Amino acid sequence: MARIIDIASRDAQEAAIGELRAGRCIAIPTETVYGLAADATNGVGVATIFAMKGRPRFNPLICHVDGLAMAETIGVFDPVSRKLADHFWPGPLTLVVALRKDSDVHDLVTAGLDTVAIRAPAGPSQAVIHAFGKPLAAPSANRSGRISPTQARHVGDEYHDEPLLVLDAGPAKVGLESTIVKVGNGHIVLLRPGGICKEELEALSGLPVIEPQASTGIVAPGMLESHYAPEAGMVLDIRDCPQGAALLAFGSGKGKDRSRASCIRNLSEAGDLAEAAAGLYSLMKELDAGHPKLIAVEPIPAEGLGVAINDRLKRAAAPRPDKDQTR
Ligand code: TXA
Ligand code: MG
């Protein structure tokens, strides 16, 4: 049984630190999604993350820190990366930087790469990391390939049969994973769109933000095509909902036909992208819980946070090699 406790309760921090010191995983809230965390220097703890998620070992994890000083004990920050961290931390930005040779981050965290992904999450987990005094390795707290959890009870449902301590800080405010970037020579490579959009990064750094190119050889190994997947099939960019499909709507119904939907959830009546991002995963889960054959999604504008929302929807709708034959 997962044990969900309010992160603001008296014993929460001590209980969390006890688990981490013992080499066990805990679930922590962040402003993006809930994470499954362990001491980044503890091989047993980190191996447990991979085992619990069913995550391939070649896919490295993000180290969560309480700020830049802790980050610099494990990574080498060039001036642009430092400027980005200074401005956007705590917040939904992950920086991939060179791994310090004297860092004691376990090899499993970086999957043996000579770089490390680091971010300082906003919210009450910051105090837990600070009190623990070491970075926490944490992927999103869903089983590999499934929808990321934005509420403590999502994590509880995912791991209901495991003795996992889940710290609860309410629904995640951003609701989409962090933006991952790596600063290159005169540009910034966007490895994963997320809570901070390209325009914000360009405005602060004065550098162009570019897509990963085969020639740079930099990719986030975890950007597998199929991800964030509900049980139901998904179709995107639908204006007129097909008969019997569950509908993930966006904006007012003007110019759209919703009359044939079996069930409707609206990401944002007002067409607000931040509201849509914050609700995306929980509304996908709600629709999926009704076991529809199909979830149809209305078009989402590809601007600002809409880029990250569309990225996640595209992966959720991608063919799933292990499942498609049976559906
Ligand atoms: O918002 C978030 O980033 C959440 C919360 C829990 O912090 N975490 C998260 O972690 O989304 P995860 O493991 O689901 O995604 C981390 C991504 C993966 O695609 C992984 O391949 C990439 O980061 N990554 C990690 N280390 C990397 C590295 N050294 N170079 C390139 N990509 C890296
Ligand atoms: Mg994930």
C-alpha cells in the first residue's frame, strides 16, 4: 500500500529523509509532475527507481537540487547555463551540463553519459532536498510509457501494491514536465519542450533555441515516440467528434461539433494554455477511466505552452508497439 502524507505535516520531512537514507524511493511533488525520487548517489535507491517504473536503463534521470550551489557540486555550468538557472530556478527548466568528474552521482543516474540533467523544482520539495543535503534523482512517478501523475492519488493508484511513501502537495501547478535544454556553441538545443517555452529562453539568453539535429548528436535518450499513453486509442486535431468517442475539448464549442461525444472534458473553456497544461494529464486519466475505445482531441494552438501540450499529445497518440495488435 502506498502511504500518502501531507508534505506540510509535522513528520513528513523526517519520514522522507529516513526513507532516502535507507536507500528507498519516495514520491515527491513538484510544480511540473510528481517524481519518484531516490538519493542520486545511492545505487540501490536509483536501481529501485528503474525497477519500479520498468524503465530502460539507458534512459538517464534528472537530478533535483535545492539551487545552483548544489547543482555546481555535480555539474559544470557555462555562463549561459548559469544565467538560465539563475533566472528560471526554482522552476520547470532542466539543464543538461557536463558531469563533474569528482561528482558522486551514481552511474545509473546518467546512464554512463558524461553529462547530467539538473533542475531545481519549485514548491515544498525544495525544503526536503535542502534538508537531505544531496541531489535526488527522479523521473516522473508513472510506470514507464504511461501518463505522468499530477496528483498524489495518481501516484498512489499507480503504485497501490507497493510500500511507497508519497508526499502530497496538491495538484501540480504547471502539469507538464520541465523543458530540457543543453547550451551549445551560440545556440540552445531544445531536448524536450515543457513548462518554459522557447520564446522565454530566447528572450533571456539572446540565443536561438533550435531542435536537436542528428549532427549535434545531442538527444534526450528518453524521448521515445510512444509515451504518456492512456489505455484508449487517441486521435488528434479533431473538430467534429466521431460517434461514441470520449472528447478532450479545448476552448468554446464554436465551429465544432461535440454532439456525438460519449463524454466531454474541456482543457480550458476560455482557451487558456496554462490552464490546459495544468489539467491535461488528469483529464486524460478521467476520460480513460470510462474505458472508451477512442479519445478524440480538439486542436490546440502550437504556440507558447501549446508546443509542449501538442508534443505530449502526439506521443500519447503514437503507435504502441507492444499493444496495437491487441486493440
Ligand atoms: O518535470 C520533470 O522534468 C519531471 C519532474 C519529476 O522533475 N521529471 C521528468 O523526468 O520528466 P523523466 O525521467 O520522465 O524525463 C527525463 C528526461 C528523459 O527524456 C531523459 O532521457 C532526459 O531527461 N535526460 C536525462 N539526463 C539526460 C542527459 N544527460 N542528456 C540528455 N537527456 C537526458
Ligand atoms: Mg516521464
